[in-house]
Amino acid sequence: MPPLSEVQRLLRDAIVGGKPSAIMPLLVGGADPAGRLAIHRRHYEQSLLTALVDKFPGTTWLIGSPAMHAAAGAFVRHRPPTAPCIAEYGEDFPGFLAGWDELSGLAYLRWFAELEWLLVRAAIAVDVPPLGLQSLADHRDQLADVALESQPGLRYFASPWPVDELMTLYLTDAAPDRYVLSAAAVWLEIYGTRGAMRFDRLDRSEFMFRQAVGTGQTLGVAAERALEADESFDIGAALQRFVMAGLATGLRSPQKPRPL
């Protein structure tokens, strides 16, 4: 009998990789070990497929249930989970859809699915108390070197297609009889908490500023990014809008290292 770790590896290869030959001699008891193993494999694939489809209801609405189940089944077979948390499974699915030949005519599909993934992830976040403007005033002499911490449900997403329009149609169940989506860049702020979420368009300079702030860059770096997009951008007003919206939750001064 091989060590337990080797048995586990062989069983994984059989169920996840579809390679049962090495494990078969170790399966004893019962009349049909191959059949029992096949049941486990079907349950494994079906549970992942269901979890994946449940995360992308809007994408299913867009491409239809048969196409979604076919693509999701292929993804499950070729991209098994790499982490133990099933809630994390599916992050690579939008990119997989982009290479799915049967859907190659939908150039915006990847961007729509990525937006949906971000909305799903944002909606499970929980707010923390926001930062007040006074905290910034206390660091006014070194603001360029200060970095803000932001709400856990805050995300930023740039797309070459206005997929937020499609998402709005899906969420409001207001699809017209005919709709043509034309390529146009959009910059979105996504915010979710306790099952609720929203997404708002920003202009490019505001997006560059908030994205930098939201990803932990210093305010000096965020200002540089925004000014590259629009040299007339008002940094002070943008910072005030961000804080007053309750999106900032803390700050890290040059003397306060970022938490690990």
C-alpha cells in the first residue's frame, strides 16, 4: 500500500484529471469500483459547474443557458480549482470565455463577465467605519506621502465596451427587442456591501485618481496619475469627494507601515 499522500494524489488525478488507471488497483470492495469512481467524478464536476453558473447569472442571461453550461463544463474540466475556497473559483472564467470559439462573435463578453465577477465579489463585502476629513487635516503637511485604506467592497474597472449598459438592462429586466452595443471606453467604480452593489461611471481622470487611491498608492502617486489624464484635474476636490463618500476607512502615514 502506498503512503496516504500518494493515494490522495492518485485519487485527485482520477477525479479531477480523469486519469483513473493508477488508482484502480487500490479500489477494493463492491462489484463495480470503476462505476463508483465515475459517480464521484460526476458529482465533483456538477458541483463546480453549479457553483460557477450561480456566480454568473447575468452572463447566462446574455449568452443563453446551453452556451453557458457548455463553456462552464469545459472550464471545470480544464481549469480545476487551485484554492480550497469555492467562493474564489471562477476568477479566470471571463478570460476563458474570451477564447471560447462558439462565442467568438461577442467581443464584449469577457468584459461583461469580468464586471459581473467584480460585482459578485464586491457584494459580499462588509463596510467598515469611514475616515473623517479631520484625519487628513492632521496630515496636511505630508499628504503626498499618505496612502488611504478603502472600503473592502470597492473595485475599479475599465472596459473598452460600455458593458455597464448591458448590466443595467439585466439587473432591471428591461432588455429591449433590439440592442446594439458599440465599442466605447468606460471607467467604472464598483461598490458593494452586505449583498447590495452599485456601479457608477467616472471620467478618466477621476478614475485614475480613485483607482490609485483604492489600490493603496500614495496620494502623490494618485495625483500624478490623474494629472496625466487631465492636467486641469482638481486634486483637492477629488480627495474631498472620495472621503465624503465614505470610501476611505483609514490612512497610512510615512511612519505607519502597511499591515501585512
